[in-house]
Amino acid sequence: MNDKSKSTTPTAPSPEVSSAHRKPSAREQAWEKNTLQPTLDKNPERQAEFTTISGHPIRRLYTPADLPDWNAERDLGFPGDPPYTRGIHSTMHRGRLWTMRQFAGFGTAEDTNQRFRYLLAQGQTGLSTAFDLPTLMGYDSDHGLSEGEVGKCGVAISSLADMEVLFDKIPLANVTTSMTINSPAAVIWAMYLAVAEKQGADWKKLSGTLQNDILKEYIAQKEYIYPPEPSMRLVVDTFEFGVKNTPKFNPISISGYHIREAGSTAIQELAFTLRDGLEYVEWGMRRGLDVDQFVPQLSFFFNAHSDFFEEIAKYRAARRIWHKAMVERYGSKNPRAWALRFHTQTAGCSLTAQQPYNNVVRTAIQALAAVLGGTQSLHTNSLDEAWALPTEFAATIALRTQQIIAHETGVTNTVDPLGGSYFVEALTNEVESGAWEYIRKIDAMGGMVAAIERSYPQREIAEASYRYQMALDKKEKIMVGVNDFVSEEKHLDILQIDETVAHRQAERLTKLRVERSNDGVARRLNALRTAAKSADNLMPFIFDAVKSYATLGEICDALRDVFGTYEEVAIT
């Protein structure tokens, strides 16, 4: 790695303005004495302290006193220009709306293909693929450990044959596809590329995103297979392969979403996600990749929770932090590497099984925050997701929510309409400052892999989750329909996935193994094992195995033979 990659953390903004150092104007002091205090004497405020969902204290009123060192040219700037506080494009959603994706995947490839085509017909502008637990863990549908889970939380994909059915009659050259897969991401991506090749699509024109974020698996979601070192090697292999072969496809979506779903605060989500991103940059540079060539293909994925202004501040701070890090840490000269692009999904953890139709309102508010925060892509959760995978009815309402925001509210008519708000700018500074504090701590530990091995982010998230649950239990925070405003429930029709899916998948796999060339599969799996013991990029070997109709489980097992598997160290 070059010396610039080891440079010090960029200068962070000043910490939040404390009451002790805040200097209100004479006009503000007069208002407090003559207007505010008489009101408080007659009608005290509803509670002693107001905070965000994350527990961050919020002042009664924000004025220029909360932005003592703020400079509009430096800290706010203009959209499309550094530091990108106001967005990465000069016209933002006036020029092009965000990509509307509804997360879809259940049952067999045929079932999900039908849902994909339905959503595209309803105006969805990009595909987003959910995979079932066996696929996420690198097991075939007929493996003993897959029993009871096939097709339940996403689509079951065990081979190229399944992937061909999944995208049947969907021209991959003309639609962007996001795939939420991590430890076996290289294998699933190889299957996708093989389908595109069979369709006659030019790889260099394919666009979409592979999640492929293994660090957040160790931190939050826990769907890992291999230890960190070989897992990171696989991720960097996709970077290297992508730069050469698929310049418009993002080989990774660095995800804060699952970190937030695990119980983190907004600042923790931001800090751990961006530090994961910096870790991937550094590993790519160690491979010898040009930072200005591969970083523009890195994308991010954030949660949109219910605290409207905190979420908007988080997105604005994210862009500023990434720009500073790319320029000051790594000496990037390419503006495309400076501009943080991100997808957003509304908060699954905010959805309630109680009074589920309230989830439509929650999702709309969260989606609006993502839009005002400048997202490039958005998935809105469905009202029934606390119960099961979405029904077609619920998924349609979720999609219509995005379309109403885009076409009826007027929020896309101007760029960054909240820019310059004393509250939003102060909160953006505070969120950024808090994130840099975490980043510095992780730097001091030797980076994110080292921090994960010490269980540092895992412990921080667990403690934040506990604090929030205690606030709910004490009714310091209210969740409507759960700890207050409770009412009798109404029946909800949900999507049912039965065991016929597993039977159909098992039959398909049996037929596949009979019809393919098993000698050819064995040769390619042995070649993959040999390559895994070397320093070769594994993507070409995985692609060859996929094309021979080696199954997902067989390919992952070949790598298990070389890399072993990972067992997490208990948090102490």
C-alpha cells in the first residue's frame, strides 16, 4: 500500500455546540426571557429532554448560534460539487428520479420471475433480488441443513439452471439488477453473468449491484462462510474482475442497512459502514488496483429509519466524510471516486406486526427522508413484512408510495430543499463529528477487520440496541400500537411458502446432476481448489464451474475445503 493510504484521518468538523459554549444573540436572549419563559411557566413542555431515535439530544430551537464556524461555501457548497453535502448530481431528482426497486424473492425461480415481471409492469425501474437462507449460506436446496428454509426468506438458487429461469424473458442488458448476496456473492454473480452472456448482452453495458459486503456480515447479519482474510480476497477478486470486464456494474454495495437493523444508532450505522468502505479501498490498493479506477464502482446501502431529520443528516454527512477520506487519505484525483452513491431501504426493524397498516405511514415518512437526503435508489418495505414475505397487494402499495412521492408531493422540484436549515446543518455536523470519532477509534485498532476480531462494533451495536429497548420498555420512546395506542388486531392475509418448493428444487437438482457432465464439473471444481491455494483471481475459475452447471453448494464446498469456515468469537 502506498504512503497516502496510511495518512492521518481527515480533519473533522467541530463537535456539536454545547450549551456551555453556545453564544446566543441578544435577540435570542430577549426572546427566551420575554416570550419563551412566560410560555413555559404556564405550559411546561411535554418532557424534560427531547432526543432522536438514536438518543441524540435535540435543542428546542436552532439558530446561527448553533453554527458558529459554519461556512456555506465550504460546508454546504453546491449540488454536484465537493463536499457533496447537497447531492452528487447538479440537478439531482429534477434531472432523473431515483431507481425504484422493490425487494423481491420467494419460492422457486419461477415464482420470483413472475413477481419480477409483475413489478416491472407496475412501473418499477430496477430489480432487487432476495435469496433464501440456504443460498445465502452457500448450501444447495437439497442439503440437509437447508430443510425447512428453502424459498422461505427469498428465492432458492442452487445452479445456473435456476438463474436462467429467474431472469427468463427479462433482458438483462436493459434493466439494472441488485442482488442481496454476500458470502457466496462471487458465485451468484458468475451465474448472473453467464445468463447475460447467454442472452447476448454485452458485459460492458450491464448495470446493477452485487451486495458482496462481507464485513457487515461479521458485524451484524452473521451470514458468513469463510474467515475474514479469504473472504476479503474473494471481494477484491470481484473488484479486479469488475474493473476489467463490467465497468458499469457495482461489485459491492457496502451496507449500513443490516447494521442499523441489528440495533445500531444512526451515527454507528454511518461510521461502521464508511469504515468498512475504507477497509475495502485499502484491501483493493494492496492488490495493486488503482484507487481512481475501482472506487467509482463501489456503492453504499443505508437504512431509512423513522427519525426524519436524523436520517437526512446522516446521508448528507456520509457524502462529506467519503469525499474527505478519498481526497485526504488516498490522494484520489477522480471526482467519480469522491462522490458517494447509495441505495436506501426503509427500516424493516421499524415495522410492527401489531396494527400492520400503520407500516404504510412509517414507510412513506422514511422514504421521503431518503429522497430528501439524495438517494440514488430506493426500496420501500411492504406493510406485511413483520408477518411474512410481501404479498403482491402489499408490494404494490409500497411501490405506489415511491411513485406518489416522486410525482405528487413536489419534493423533487428543487435540489436539497432543506439545505441551509439551522437544524439540518447543525445535525449534519454533529452526525459527521460522531462518525469521525468512531472511525478514529477503529483506525487505532488497526482497521475494521482487526476491530471485528475484537468484537468492537458488535459490542457497540448490542449496547445501543439494549438502550433503545429499555427506552421502549419505560415508554421514553413510543412505538404506536406496540407500547401505546394499542387496539384489537385485524386479520391479515399473508404469503405462505410451503414445502412443495423444497420438493420441486430437489427434483430439479436431481435432474441437473443426471444431465450435466459430472466429469467436467469435477475438473472445474479441482481447478478452483488449486487456484484457491494460489494468489490467482478466482472469478474466472468460479465462472467456468458455474457454466459447467456445478451447483452453488459444490462451488462453496470446494472453497470450504481450502479456506475453512469461520466461528465468531463471543462478545465479552
